Amino acid sequence: MARLALVVPLAALLLSACHEAPPAKDERRAVSVQQLTANSGQSAITYAGEIRSAFESQLGFQVAGRIVERAVNAGDTVRAGQVLFRLDGSDYARALDSAAAQTGAAQSAAATQRADLARSRDLLAQGFISQAEFDQQKAATDQAQAQLRAAGAQRGTAAAQVGRTVLTAPRDGVVTQVEGEVGQVVGAGQAVLTFADPSRPEVAVSLSEGGLGPVQRARRLSVTLWSDPSRQYPVTLRSIAGAADPATRTFAARFSIIAPGETLRMGETAELRIEDDRSTNGILVPLTAIAQGHDKAQAWVVDRRTMTVQPRTVKVGQASGDKLTVLSGLRPGETIVTAGIHLLRAGEKVRIAEVPAS
């Protein structure tokens, strides 16, 4: 009986534990938020760009053939006249030998005709031949001379073709890309190498339509290297494409770097900073925090005390990358929703989502 008395309370305790209600699920919508800070002073727009050369070209052979030597690699610094590639020139060498032989034969024929013409001139003076026979001999001599000039031109062309089997650097510069390899058969004009002059560095940027105005009225333009943000250089606008790219709807622009004082790596990523000549005292917020309609823009403000959200109409300025300047409607210190704003309802309770560490 004593054992039964102990078992019954234990079973009741276990039964009650099995019927405990599970913890309530938090039904509040999870949102990402940001606490606002003031952004006073000159407004600035930034664009990612690439270090390029003002003198950049793709080099190729002027004749077709099979590559037998590649003397450079991508990133190599070369001097003017330095050998970059060689083609198999055996066929062109044989063509040169043939042209040289034809030139020799034409020289002999021309010399013979000149001698015959001299004899015909003496015979004509002595009356042994007619004027018509002399004119015929002179025409044959002129034809032999013309054939000699043609053979000489063919020999010169053949010699030039042999020389074109060697690709050399047109000036001092850097090899930025190699596209040809030993054994590859290339056609005349086919690019095998990209060559750049590092002494004239530029920044290539794709500008949005909204960036054209700020660039043209910019108070200051500068570029910073991603590899070393402490290196900043002033730049000037060199050119903007006259038409937008049909796929990206952006305008290709080039900015000349003023007095870099050192060699910049071609292809290096850089950030172009456009400081507008108009100052703003707005607040920078993510583009995803603003819902823009036909006649108004609004943000969702979080009440930290009640953890509810309310929409608020705001006035926005210009975009800068993935940021947007809010000119009025928000105050520093307030908290706004930065993601999922299209799913919210006025007065809805929310919870702040925890972003996992990367």
C-alpha cells in the first residue's frame, strides 16, 4: 500500500506535465530597422568605377598564322619595340624567296632590253632599221622596266609580311589582358593582347540618368581606391557617352585622374565621389525604407514604446548609390523600417528581427 501511495502522485505529476500548454508563438511581424542620424553639409553621390587607361587598345597581327611564341604575360610592363608574340613565318619566308627570284629575273630581262634598245638606236641612226622597229623595241624595254617595278613591289610586300609575323609593343605600357596562346591559329586583325599606357590613368564609370546633372555642376570630383581608401585623387570629367546603353540605361563616362604621382593598377576598382554644389541638411536612409507613389513618398516609423508602426509622408531629395536623402518628415533619433514596408499596416505591432552575424 505504501508503494501504491507513492506511484499515484507521481503518475498525476507526469500527466499534468504532458498537458502543459506550449509557449505562445510570437505573431508580430519581424522587421529590419534603422535609427536615424543627421546628415548635414554638402551632398555627395558615389559610383563604383574601374581604373583604365586613356590610351588602351587591342593588338593583333596584320597577317594570319599560327602562334609559335608568347613573350609576355598579363600585368607585364613592356617597352616600345619589345617583342610580344611571334607567328610561324615559314610560308611568308618562302613567298619572300619567290618574290626575290622573280625580281632577279625581271632585272635580267630589263637589262637585256636596255642593251637591245641601245643597239637599236645605233642601227636606226645608220638606217639599218625603221622607226617602227625602233619604237617596238622601246615598248618592249618599257614593259620590261614595268615588270621589274612590279616584281620589286611584290618583293617589298613579301618582306613586310615576314616582318608582320612579329608583334611588338607600339609604345611603353602594360599588358592588361592576353588572349592568344602558343599553337593558336589567328586571323589578320584578331586581337591577341590588350595593351594600355599607365601614364594616363582614367576612371571608367557608368552614370545613371540622375547622375548627369550632379556631374556637370559638381563642386568637386575625386576618386578613392578600394584597395586603399587613404589614396584619394582629384579627377576631371573627360567624356560622357552621347546615348545611354540600351540594356542598362546608363551613360559611359571617363574621368581623368590628375597627377596620381604613382603608377595605378589597370582594372583596379575605385569609387568616384561627386560633391554637388548644393548643400542639404537631410537624412540619408536606405532606398528600401521609402515607398514612393505617384504624388507622395512615405516611410514607416516605429514607436519604440508600443512597438507599433505608422506611415509618415516624407519629402525626398536625390539618391546616392543605395541611399536616399529625406529632406523633411523624419527626425534624427527616430527609428524607421528598412525592409518589408509594403507588407505593413498602420498600427501593426512588430518585432525587430535579429540579423545573424556573417
